[in-house]
Amino acid sequence: MATETHWPDELRVTHQGRTLRVSFEGGEVFDLPAEYLRVESPSAEVQGHSPGERKTVGGKKNVAIIGVTPVGTYAVRLDFDDMHSTGIYGWSYLHELGRDYDRKWGAYLAALAEKGLTR
């Protein structure tokens, strides 16, 4: 099954690194909090190598984006001020994070509570 690629028109770090604004062709715009991007990082450190290895990352409420590096024409690497910099965010994944923000954020908050962690 082919995955639809969503192409961004612009990526802009705003609010002193606390938000990444992603504008996509077609007019969709998502303001993605740095904390959300950090805890949903596509890196193996967060996602693991299987669904059972996925980690719930707490303590990132005040994290900021300090760098955005293009990776070819398909993604960016985000660098955070907690020194996490191994997540490669493809365009479709950024679109998914924006589109599914409410559901993913709610699941994250529930996982934190279940594990006794704080933001």
C-alpha cells in the first residue's frame, strides 16, 4: 500500500523554539509544540524497534527546538535543547502528527498518568 506524501511549503520555529509551524501544500497549517514533537520522536530511542519497545518520555514540558536540519528532500532532523537529535521527521509523519494531535496527545497524557510520570 502506497503512503501519500504531504509536501510542506514552510517550516518555521516560533515562540522561542517552543513550536514548529508546518504549512503544507493545500493550505493545512499545524502548530506543533516542541514537547509533543520530542515525545513523539520517530527515533529508535523513543519508538523502539517494535510497538512493545515504545517508550513514554516524561519531563519534557519545557523542551525547545534548537535546530532544524534538512534530510534530503523528504524530511528534517530536529535538535532539541535536551540534546535529543536522532529523530528524522518525514513530511508525512509531520502531517500525521498535526492531523492526529488530539488523539496522540491524549494517549500520551494517559500513558504518563498510568506510569506515574510528569510532563
